[in-house]
Amino acid sequence: MSLFTLALVMAVGLAGPLLAAPKRLRVPVVVGEILLGVVVGRTGTGWVNADEPVLSFVATAGFALVMLVAGSHVPVRDKALRVAAGRGVLLAVVVGVLAVPAGLGVAALTGTGHGLLYAVLLASSSAALVMPVINAAKLDGSAVIATMVQVAVADTVCIVALPLAEDPARAGRAALGALAVIAVGAVWWLLLWWLQARGLVERAHEVSKTRHFGLELRIALIVVFGMAGLAQLLGVSVMLAGFVAGLALAAVGEPRRLARQLFAVTDGFLGPVFFVWLGASLDLAELGDHPLMIVLAALLAVGTVVVHASVRLVGQPLPLAVLAGAQLGVPVAAVTIGTRSQLLAPGEGSAILAAALVSVAVTAWSAAAAVRSAK
């Protein structure tokens, strides 16, 4: 990959802020980045080759950082979280229970035999999409915190359950890998807590700020990339590693300087690269060769909205309920595992990613509706 290609990817990523700028539209930044990625990728002009190894590597690093920032935005230390945590878990459970018959029904209608995989997809959420939308829209309140808990629970559970549903032969190893990544995240949290209790974090912060060392950022990047590397080695998605590392930062209290630095690196560079790459990797034209897969994509997209919207029956505001259905990491991981292990039918991976893309588009409506309802 040349630097011209990187410049092109970054230029395409500017579509996100440009579409998000008009307050009337309220299009989440990542929506524009993904959609323009589709235009310049496999489906469109082909200017960006998503299979290019260096670009894929940089995008993977971006995904890990996006999840780190998403996890760091979970209000773990907020007292309101304790009140809303139970409700958030309840929302995730309701969606998960309803997703099982829905997923089995989709598999029966399309004849793919992947009912459990579809159930995991329908139940999943994406902290990488939902958290930035909530922060950008400045949404708050107990219902919003419950949504954040729901998304965090669904993200974690679904990424662990995905190998069991899609490739049972690897389920044991994947489960152990997920536990190992979570255990390393717990050790990282304990170490941060120990260092903070002894004033060493504050001392390092002052030295870094005075001498312009950037120590906090360097250490955070070493940890998240180290955990992401461990996840790859053990056959687990890097999204889990990034999210767990972010939760550890949130639990001890992320310094504002580090938050600004992570924002700059993620939202200014690696995050846009990942989202543009994700859009470029979609081959929506493949669906035209397999009409049944178009039906599958439609059923998964509609099923995601319906299953998540069902929590309106237990009192959750409809815009927030639909917002929690935004999907990203789990569908990407599902297609990655399925393609590598040749578990998916022709066009099935494209159908899964197309349905996820629809959920991203729905995110724009739900975010705007949530802001209007909050006024």
C-alpha cells in the first residue's frame, strides 16, 4: 500500500464529518465513512482494495482503538450506572431470548441451516457505533445508561458466543481465548488501580505533561495492541480486547489528557481508516448473483430492528431501543470466521454485512429521534 492510498482513504473518511455537520440531518460520523467506503471499494469503483495486507493491518489496529475508546466511555464509576445496570442487563436478556426463535425462523425461510448464527447476529450490538453516537448527541438519563449497559453486555456475550454458534469445533478454544483476554484486562485494571492508589499514575502524568513525553498514550497503545495481538493469537476478535482494555480505563478514571490523545489518534486517523476499509470490504454486487441472499439480508435487517424494538414493551424509549441494534464487530467477525473456515454459503457473508450496513443506516434515524425526544 502506498501513501497515496492512505491519503485517499483519509480523504474518503472526510465524508463522515461532512455529512454529520448539518444539525438537521444528524448523520453519525461513522455512517458517512462506511457508505463512502462502499462507493470506493468492492461494490463501487474499486479504488480502495480492502484485501491489501497493510491496509487491513492498519484497519485492524483502528478497530481495536475504536473499541478501546468505546469501552472507556462506559460510565463504570457513575453511581447512576448501579441503578440502571440491572435494567440494561434485562434489556440484553430480552433481546437475546427473542433473537433465538427469530434467528431459527430466518434460517428456516432461507434454508441455510445457520439459525444459531443468525440468533447471535440479531442479538448483537456495537459499542463502537452506539457509544460515539450517544456522546456526540450528548444524550443522558437512566434510559441512556441502560442502553449503554445493554450494548456492553450484548457486545461481550455475542462475541464470545459467536464461535460456538458458527463453528462448534472451535468453540472450546475460542471460549478459553476470550477468558484469557478478559483475564488480562482484569490484570490491567488491577495494575492501574494499584499504581493510582500509590500516586504513581499522577506522578507519571505530571512528568509526561511537563516533558511532553506522551507516556499515558504510549502505555495505553502498548496495552491495547498487546491484548489485541493476544486475541488474534487465540482466535478471538480484537473488538473484545479493545473493549475490555477500555473498560479498565473507565473503571479507574481515564485522565482527560489521555482521553484527548486517544480521541485524536482514533477519530482523526485509525478510526476513519477502519470504517472506510469496512465499507470497502463489502461486496454488495455479489448479492445480485444469489437472489436468496438478498432475502437473507432483508430478513436479518428487519429482524434486527424488530427484535431490538421489542424492548419498547418493557418501557425503553423506541429510539434508544432501535439504536442499540446497531451492529458492526460481530457481523464482521462472523464473516471473517465463516470465510476462513468455509462455513458460509456463496453470498451469505455479503448478506450478513449488508444487513449490518442497514443497521448502521438506521442508527442515523434513531440518533436523531433520540435527540428530538430528549428535548
